[in-house]
Amino acid sequence: MKKIFITAIAVLTCHACLFAQHTFKAIVKDSATGENLPGASVIMNTGKRNGITNTEGKIVFKNISEVSVTFNFSHTGYNEFALTVDFNSVTDTSSFTIINLVKKQKDLDEVIVSSSRTESRIENLPTKVEVLGAEEVTEEGGIKPGSLISLLGDVAGIQTQQTSASSAITDLRIQGLQGKYTQILRDGLPLFGGYSGGLSIMQIPPADIKQVEIIKGASSTLYGGGAIAGLINLVSKTPTIGKFEKSFLLNQTTLNETNSNIWLSNRNKNVGFTFYTGGTYQKAKDVDGDGYSDIPNIKSIFIHPRLFIYPTTKQTISIGYNAVIEDREGGYMSAIGNKNSANYFNKNKSNRHTIEAEWENKMSQHDKLLIKGNTTFFNRQVTTNVFGMNANQSQVFSEASYVHKSRYNDIVTGVNFYADNFKKKLPDSTQISNYTRNTMGLFLQDDWRIHPKFTAEAGLRWDYQKQYGNYFLPRLSLLYRINPFLTTRLGGGLGYKLPAVFSNEIDERVYKNILPLAASVESEKSAGINWDINFKKKIGETDVTINQSFFFTNINKPIIYSTDVNNNISFSNANKALSTKGFETYVQTHYDVWELYLGYVYTYAKKMYDDQHPYLSLSARNKFAMVLAKEFPKHFRAGIEAAYTDKQYLDDGSTTPGYLFGAAMVRYDIPHFTFVLNCENLFDYRQTKKEMIVSGPPTNPIFRQLWAPIDGRVVNLSMQIHF
């Protein structure tokens, strides 16, 4: 009997041990900053259990029956980490185990987004933001050193199209809408638009930019009027403590373009600086031999020095000056450079000067005050063989914002003032009116982490403009993490744009025929919604990302222009809407030294007010894109890309053929040197091969609407020296 009792006790003891329940607690942190990481994925290798860290970076697993368990920790932008726990040797299960994740080297400069104002990691934002990071921008600096426009054109849902054969001014379209509906910012400060037209974005070199942030859809709640199709924020480089950066670049193309630039940056504990200067010289070229330039003469200089002062570890003061001086001329080849010629020429001489300042005060770990502003003076002198115009545009912008971060909320509130002044210089023969517009704005935003899987971002802006009244702009974005690999976002908001008479679609020769804006013309107002679902997972040795997004934007009372019998151009509000809708799909993979991108965009843009020609011109219904790149041993990297643009409608209702565009690049890196050999438009597709784009006499030519490249194949070789 005694033996039976002892045996029963032993069996019960083993049974209890077998079914013992354990608890594991962890807190996930950034190894460099010590910041807690919400939204980190944690997976048990047994039991098929997983979870996501909460707003404090914490996670708890209960009722674990296994004695030995491996936990796998992962977070976007960080290296994965595995921890094996033997519960037989664990004596304290009440405390949290600290897990320090290390950032991936290639993601160090890409994870923080400034456009959201909260400086949050991109994966934690309810608003979908697409970021072109330091790697992409740096690579573009060796391919197209003179302008960012080509890099932006590679982004799904963005289409770049040259609108002037003589000046090469280019329109940048988001989700099918004209470039006038896109707001361009530099470090969160509006810098471009109005009289500068399509010249603005073409004058920004990649080497001065750290990253490009893109938000598609109505976004006026963030930075005010203009962001109907979306916004693009160009984030400038800043100095790194103890790192003296010095580089020189020289580039030459087969189409007679030469670029050079110098970049300097350094910082110590109390002071730092960045300095960029560069220039472009482009000689006019008649590619198709019709007597007119397909590429204009361009002479430009860009300079951007910035001084950074650090009074304390919590304060940063920056002061900068930016100047762009450019002389651009195209037209009939024999008339270029000849002011007395009766034949057609188009000369744009512009200069832009901007003073910028910013003060950031991190009052505590959770509170920050930011005051910033800029003053811009822009002059543009347009001269043709039949008309001339010289005018100034000055802009002043100032903003003060306060950010408070707590356990569950990131709250931003602020006020801004924007002044825009346009004034013609005498003598003047145009009917365009001078104007002064002052806009005052108040904004409030709250990122509310309701649950570790669910975050809501709500915003409200009130803008007041004396002539056009009040604008109340609500916005809501939602983020839901379905599981560690699947995330979805849903967002919507309102936008508006004040009336303007300058457009990339209007030939400078007819500026004299533009009538003043009628008092009855109202602002354009829009509403938009975006939804996307994103899958990101490491499958074997391959990183896979699949994204599917949908968009819809409706512009109420869009401003259109018409020409009367006397060739005068007037503006009015259409009686029906302009809308665009569609979807974007892309797959991105990274395996060892290989990278692959496949993308497709469907865009349906329609003018409800135009029964005769209802489809918005120069908006491709279908567009496919592919990029394949490989890192070779011994310092080489190579890549090819191809894009197919489907048929487009033109203003007269006719359609264009689809076309294929290809490019290839080889980069060679050795200590202190980087060489890039690149070829754009591999197949030499040109609109001029399909049709004549110029007709009429040389004194008053008529240009067809451009829908494809006209400059043809171009090869460039660049050399960058890192001192």
C-alpha cells in the first residue's frame, strides 16, 4: 500500500510538471536610442502563437506549457533577433526581458518621416507616406545631377510629361491630375508655385536632398491649400557630428549637357554646416532635324549654404540661404541667342532667392516646440519674338507648432501665416492683374494608438483668406495591423486651391491675352479617399513586399480656361466635377544581391463637365513598370528598368499610341570614387518619329501637344569624388 501511494505521488508530480504553465514578458527597444518600439512582431517557434508589442513596446505571453521556447522578434527597418528561453532555469517571471533591436544599415536614413509633423517611423503612420530614401536620391545624383524630376517620374502613380517643346518645362502629375494640384514643399515650407510654374521642381538637384516624402490624395489639412492631388516634401540634408563630408561630381551627356556640383558638411558639439553649390550647362539641340530645338539652351547656378547652431542638447537653430539663377532658351535654332530675330524663340530668365530659418526646442522627452519660416523672392523674365513680360513674385511663410507625445497620443497643434505677392514690372502689355494674398491657418492633429494593432490619426485645419473666405479641412486616417505581416490603411480628407492664371498648359506667347480673374471665380475644392493593404514578409532568404492600393479624388468646380473670338483667355468654374480614380499594384523582392520591382497603375480621370472630350488629357489609363538590379562583387552595381505607358487622350479628344521606355545603369565604386554610366530611353522612342510636332511659319509656329519624349536616347557618364 505504501509503495502504491508513493508511486501515485510521483505520477501526479510528473503530470504537474508536464502541464506547468509559464509566462514570458518582454519589452522591445531601439538599441541605439533606447526608445520603446510599438508594433514589433513576436513569434513563438512552438505553439503557433504570435503577437505585436503595445504602445509601450511591451508584450506578454501566458500559459506556455513548453519548457524551452524560442521567440523571434522583428520590426520594419531592424534586424531580426531570436531568443531561446529555458523556463527550468528562469527564477523570476514577473520582470520584463529587454530586447534591443538593431537598425538595418540601409534603413538608417529612411525610417523617420517629417511630413507627418510627429517625426514618426513610416511603418507606424496611419497616413500612407512613400519615401525615396538616401540610397535612391544618391543614386539619382549620379544619373540626373541637375534635377529630381526623373526620379519622381519613377514612382508609381506619378507621371512626368514635358509640356513645352521650346523650354522643356515639365508637368508632374499625381494620380492623373495636372501638376497645379500638387503641393511642393522644402523641409515642410511651401516654396514653389504660381508664376514659377513648371520651372520650380526642375531646378532642385538630388545631391542637396536627404529624402523625398510623397503623400498622395487630398492633403491640404497638413500644410494648407494646393495639395489636392497630393504633396511632395523635399527633406534637406543635415550635418552629422564628427563626420566631415566632402564630395565633387562631374557629369557629361551625349546631348551636350554638363553638370558639376560640390557638397560639404560637418558638425561638432555646438555648431555645424552644410554647403551645396552646382551648375548646369546645356547646349540647345535639334534632335529630329526640323529646325527647332528639342532641348533648350540652359545655364543655371544653384547654391544652398546652411548654418546649424546647438545652444544645448535640446535646441537646434538653423539658418540658410538658397539661390537659383537660370537662363533657359529654345525655339527656332537660328533665332536662339538672337534677340533681333523675327523667327520664334522662347527665353525664360529667372532667379530665386530664399532665406530660411528654424528653431527646434525639445523641452522634454515628450514635448517639442518648432518655429520656422522662409522668405522667397522670385523674378522671371519671359521673352519671345512677339511678346515680353517681366514680373516678381514674393512669398513669406511662418509657422509655430507644438508636439506632445504621451503613451497613447501624439498631439500636434499650430498656427501659420502665408503671404503671396505678384507684381508686374513696367513697361507691360498684359492684362494680368497684380495681387496680394494673405492666408492665416490653424491646425490640430492627434495620432491615437487605440490598440497595439489599431491607430487613428485625425486632423483639422482652418484657413482664412480675405478674398476667398474660410476653409475647414478635416482629415482621418486609420492603420490596422491584421497580423505581423499584413497591414492596411484607410484615409480621407479635403483639399482646396486658390484661383491662379498661370499654367504649364498655356504658351507664354499668349500671356498677353490672359484676362484678369473675374470676381465670380471660386476656389477649387476637393475630397479624396485612399485605401491600401500591404504584405511584407521574409520568405526563406527573400524579402517580399506586396502592396495594393485604391484611390479616388473629386474636384468640385474645377477652374478651366477658354478662348474667345479675339483670342482672349478667360477663367471660370466648371459646372460639374473633375474626378480621378484607380488603383496601384506593386511587388518588390530582395534576394541576396538581387532586387526586383514590378508595378502596375490604372487611372481613370474624367472631366464630368466636358461631354465632347470627357477624358482628362495626358493621363495614361494603364502603366506598367519593372526594375531589376544586382550588386556584383568587386564594387559593381547594375540595373535595368522598363515602363510601358498606355494610350493617352489629348485635348482634342484623339488618342496616342502606347510606348515602351527603357533605361540601364552601371555603377562602379572604389575608395573615394564613384563612376556611373547610364542610358535613358534605350529604344530611342520619340514623339517626333510618329508625327511632326511643329507646323506653320518660323515666325509663328504651332506646336502639337506633347505626349512622349522628344529628346531621344541619351547616355551620361558621371564621376563623384569623396574626399
